[in-house]
Amino acid sequence: MPSPRYWREIPGRYRLEAGRCHGCGKVVYPTRRICPACRGAEFEPVLLSRRGRVVTSTVLRVSPDDFVMESPYAMAIVETPERVRLMVQVTDCEPSTVQPGMEVTLEFRLIRKEGQSGILCYGHKAVPVVAADTARSR
Amino acid sequence: MREVAIVAAGMTRFGELWQTSLRDLFVDAATEALNAAGVDRLDAIFVGSMASGQFVGQEHIGPLCADHLGMAGVAAMRVESACASGGMALRAGFAEVASGLSDLVLVAGVEKMNDGADATAVLATAADQETEAYQGVTFPGLYAMIARAHMETYGTTEEELAAVAVKSHRHGALNPKAQFGRVVDLQSVMTSTLVADPLRLLHCSPVTDGAAAVLLCPLRDAKRFTDRPVKLIGSGVATGAMALADRADPAFLDAVQLSAERAYRMAAIGPGDVHVAEVHDCFSIAEICCIEALGLVERGHGRHAAPSGETALGGRVPVNTSGGLKAKGHPVGATGVAQVIEVFEQLRGEAGDRQVADARFGLTQNMGGSGASSVVHILERV
Amino acid sequence: MSGIVGYGAYIPRNRITSEEIARQWGKDPRSIQRGLLLEEKSVPGIDEDTITISVAAGRDALARADVDPQRVGALYIGSESHPYAVKPSGTVVAEALGIGPEVHVADFEFACKAGTEAMFVALSLVDSGRVEYAMGIGADTSQGAPNDALEFSASGGGAAYLFGRDRVLVDVLETYSFTTDTPDFWRREGQFYPRHGGRFTGEPAYFKHVEAAARGILARSGLKPEDFRFAVFHMPNGKFPLAAGKALGFTNEQMKTGRVVTTMGNTYSGSSPTGLAAILDVAEPGDRILITSFGSGAGSDAFVLQATDLLPSRRELGATVRSMLDGPRRYLTYGEYAKYREKIILNH
């Protein structure tokens, strides 16, 4: 990922900054210009809770080149208490144990490396609560 | 609006065509269509291609195609909507003729996927780059999540998923242009390599080279080119949330339903009138979700269709008689046009061993990404 | 008086046992366990590095302090495995923690001492009144070459300390540093693994500096070993800190809480700071604590600390070191370990 495109999304990726629509209250992540629910254009910043529940999941056994070292890895759609859904990897566990309904926390992790000499790209991944320290999810 | 007919079709064999370049794939399919109609001039060319720039480094393929067809000068443009590019090109060509802007339009789709590019990475560009691809998801991964959601909601089983692939291969074995000419049994699907749980290799459409082309003209002129034209009576396009995570129900394809509603309304028919359908089975789960969203079966009942034979040749509504994306092959930009060719042949009674008896209405449904775009066309025998 | 207002630690959940590493190289695991007193070590995941460890530890430090991150005026990260050779770790960590942009940020390197260095500078800035709050972090994903003695110890983890003047959990009573030029362990620019002088890392390096710093701070503070309930010394292995502590007059009882190396390994810049965090997880108000780091090259920083009445309630707001050492963890084979630590060459 070229660094300007990465840099632009830092608030969402590093701090899980989302936007709450003034019009309808929907929390939108990542933030957008226009609310997909009511077309409102005014948002107030809100931080997502760093926890959620798996809606659906898979284990990727054939990965893009940038993720070969991680393979196989679990990915899931995780819903936070703000009813925001994120597509994230699920780490620090046996990938096949990740199933819908599983409680997870969201932790700051290295997501990808741009080859041998490019930038390092960070963001959040999910960790099953059984593997996480519950204190960290607050 | 003028009524529009498809009067000729041309299609390369689908497969790993190492000797054939992107431009030659297009020319081979286009030439077959032009020759079938005895045509040596065109008003416009619409070519669907998802990722020629990434697969072979070539953008700007509208003029490339016109030039290599020996028709530099003709209006030509590319249409892109990921794997729905071919179907969207047909939509554009349909509007071009219906509006009266052009009288003779070639709609083609082409993709040269086997040319050294990392196909998994190229296809992943159809996902949301900021929220999906960034995190490392692939298309098998996205559809695997759709499959797992469907299993959670409706109790769909791995065996039911596998039955879709078995049916596709059985149909594809009857199609001389299909990438895979072999049948597979349930056991071999269910024990094939896991790609993205629960999807296995034999649930996935292959990486394919190929091109397909159809010739469109006003219905009133159709008999000049063929004695068996097929009328385009419905066209519906819709979009949905780009990212799978943003869909209310990951097990349901809203855009497919919406595009189908629009096409049915325009054609003034309902799903019960469809005699044959080609749907976007890029993965086995996609066929199950598509036939539900198209109304060919009830929501949640898609899983029973392949095992019961309902969607097989000889069944209530045969789906993907060509072998579908799964067995015929999936050269992404060409797929939408190839689907139309299968239905065109079915309605003309030219489908050989795959022929659906006395088909009058046929439907094609072509989808982009994990379902963010969908285009449905309804064709009628004249 | 300024002191620690919040702290947090993080230890990755993957482990590899000394036995598994020994088996790979045909060594006798019992001699490693006996000689180095190392049972197992933490292994950072492929998605973990000094930056992610610092963020995890820093989030708990802020949670325990309950301080608005915008009030943090300085952030320093000490590590010898900063993911970039050029580009700070601290900027990523600051953004992730919600600190800045009105903040002074720097990455420190001084072998295994960089963490206490960051803490010393953070404390000093608060002491001077130049900033209201300052955070010092020691974190590493330590490198140890295959089939080197370091491979049994080099691990991942770290701890973050937020310093301030109000609502202090741990008072800082005294500091002391002792530094000379001693080339016992080094890594040249562009090299992946550090090299070391074998037994030269012992007497003239580790023991000389740790003992000088500890004696120096005891003399300066007028305290004796028996005045402390806890002591932690840098932990390159299980044996060195015990030997240094004993020579200084500390008992095993004083050292056992902070001596987390036997199951955590040596987290380099994170070593003694993580040991200190384990102590703060259990210390009672009034308890005095000695921490002495060691960084090759070489030098030691020492701090005399004393827990306040606030510590017991505030520490509930973060994860304890023991919960991470003893909680859910995954044991890796040497093959998985080689993959996680990117010792496998890929073809693309």
C-alpha cells in the first residue's frame, strides 16, 4: 500500500475512530462523507469498543503473496457493541476454532508489510476472548 | 425505446489458452459472431473486462479491440464492474441500440487471466481495498464467509454445497467449449483441498482465459442477420454495499434480488416463467444464494435445489446448463456475455446435449465482487 | 513528588520451550534448564513487533492512570528491535494511543537498557515541570541467532510507564546510572542478529555495571537491601540476576516476584521493566522496590520506588503480568517458531 493511502486512514486503523451520524445515530466505520443509512452528512467522532462477536468466519489457506507467512489464518466479520461490523483477521489461536458467535477482543497488530523495504501497515485484529486477558478489552 | 434482438454469437473455448493473447481472444470471439451474421461493419463495440490492466498490463482496450478487428474508427469502449463487466457491457450495448444511438453493436467480454499475474491478488482488487483487501481477505475467503453465514442461518451442509459443483461438472461435460470436460462425484468434491473453510478447490471456479461476443440490432432489422433472433426483453442492474461486512445479512445477495426485480418488471414476467437460467456460480455457495435472490427458489431453500435435481438438466428450472462458471470456466470479464450465449443457444434450440426442451424465457445473472453489483437479463425466443 | 501514575505490560501468547529448541540442535535440555534456568520463552506472533507490544502496554498504562492521552507531553520507546531502521516507532504508538500531536517523541536504543532509559527521561521531564505527563516504554522482539545460547532466551514483550505528579501509584525516591564503554554485545547496522563476547558479557559487563548501579543507588538513598520488599535486576537468563542480587545482599524472596525470565525469556529492553510490572501487580502500599537494568555497551539504570495507597485499586484496571505468563498460551514447534520469527526464506 502506497504510504499516502495508508497514512490517510490512520485514525480509523490505529484508534478505531468511527463516525456517529447526527441524523440517524448510525455508527459508520470507517468514516464516510455520507451516512449510508440516512444520507446525513454530519458525524461526530466516536471510538469503537475494542471487543465484539464473530458474525461469520473462514480460514484462508490460499493467501495473497503479502500474507503467505501468516497462512493459514482465520478471518471474520466482527460486530462491535456499536453495531459496526469489521472485516478482520483472528489471531493468537488455532484458526479452525474461530466460529460464528465467538467473543473476541480487538488488538493493535501489524497487518501487512510492503515487500522487503516498503512501509509497515498496522491496524486491528481480533483475538478470541478465551485467549485474551479480559482486562485488556475495557 | 426500440426493441432489441441478439442475432449472432461467438465464443472461444474457455481454458488455459497459453498461445492466445488478450487481443486475439477478443478477435476470435468477435469474428465468429460477425461471420455468423454476415456482417462486416459495426456502429459500436462495448467490451467488458475486469482487469486487463492488471492481468496483462493493458488498459485502453476499446480501441485495441476495434483496431485488431480491422475496424479502427468504430466507436469502442470498455465497461468494468469486476466479474459483472460482461453483463454490464451487454446492458450498455442494449441501451445503445434501444435508444437509437446505434443500429449494429457488438458486445464482447474478454479476460486473459493466465499470463503470469497473481490471479488471487488481482481478483481481490474487486473487494473494498481499505476494509477488506487491506486485511488479507481473498474472494474465496469472502464467499466462504457467505457460505458459513448460510450454513448458520439455514443449516446448509457441506454435502449440499458439493452437490452444486457435481451438477455443474455434469453439465459442463456436455459443453465442448467448457474448461472442464469431466464429471466429478460428491466424494471428490468433499475431499478436495480446502481453500477457505468451508470452501474447497472443487467449489471454486477456475482461472480462465476466454472471450465471448454477441451482436445486437433493433428487433425490426433482426431477420436481415438471422432467421432465429432472440429478443432482449428485460435488463436490471443494481448495486449493494461494497463490503461484505456492511450487508445486513451476509447470507443474502440484496443487489441480485434488486437487479432481478427490475428485469422481471421490464420483461413483465416472474421467476416462475423462467425456463432456463445462467447464474453467477463463482463458488458453489454463490449459485445457492443467487437462485434464492432471483426468486427461482424460496429464500433459504437454495440448498435443496442441486441435491433434488430441481436445477439440473431435466429438472424444474435448469440452472447453469453450460457448466456454469465452475465447469465452463470463469474468464471474469467474459463471463456475463458467455452466460447470454448459453441462453441464446438454448432459446434457439442449438444447445445440443444440453438442450432444455421448448425453452421460451431464459435469464442470465452476472455478479461483481462479493455481490456489490449485479446485472440480470431476460431473453425471449422470437 | 513525581512518580508512576500508570503502568502496563504485554507478553505475546506464543511460547517455545527450551526443550524444543534444544532438541532442534541436539543439545541436552536439562543442561539448559539447569545452566541458564530457562524453561520456556515468549515468542512474538508474526503480527507483533516493538510497536504493537508498546501499544498494548501503553493502553493499559493509560487505563490504569485514567489520564486523557492528550495531556501526555512526551513519549519515549526503548528497544533494540525497532521495526524501522529509519522512521520512529514512537509516532505509530503515539497515534494509536491518542497521544499528540503536541508531544515530544523519540526512540531510544542502548541494548537492553533502552527501556529504563526511556523511563528515566520521561520521569525527568515530569520532574522538571516541562511536561505534565510522560510515558517511557521498554519493548523488544529480541533477536537471537539460531543455535546461539541467546536463542534460548531472546523473547518478546515489554512494559509502559506513565509518569506524572498527581495521583501517583508509585513514588520514585531515587535514580542512579552507571555507564562505561564495554563492547560485550553488539549488532552492526544492517545485521539481523547481534553478536556477543561470550563469557566477556558476564563479569566485566553485566555484573560490574549492575552491581555498581545498585550499590550507587543504595549509597545515595541511604537504604540497605533489607529495606526493600522487592528487587529486580535485568534478566539475560535465569542465573545472572540471582547471582548479582546475592552478591548485593538480596534474598531469593525479594527477587522471585520480578524474576519472570524463567518462563518469559529475555525481552531485552522490556526485561527489567516487565519484571517491575509483575512486582507492581502485587506490591502493597509502602513497599520499597529496587529496579536495576543493564544494557550492553554498557550501562545500568537504577530506581528506588515506593508503592502508594493508590496502587492496589488502580492496578485492577489492566492485565497482570502473571495472567499473561500463566494464562492462555500456544506452544510452538521449532518449525512454527522459525516461521513466526521469519527465519524461513520465501520465494517471492
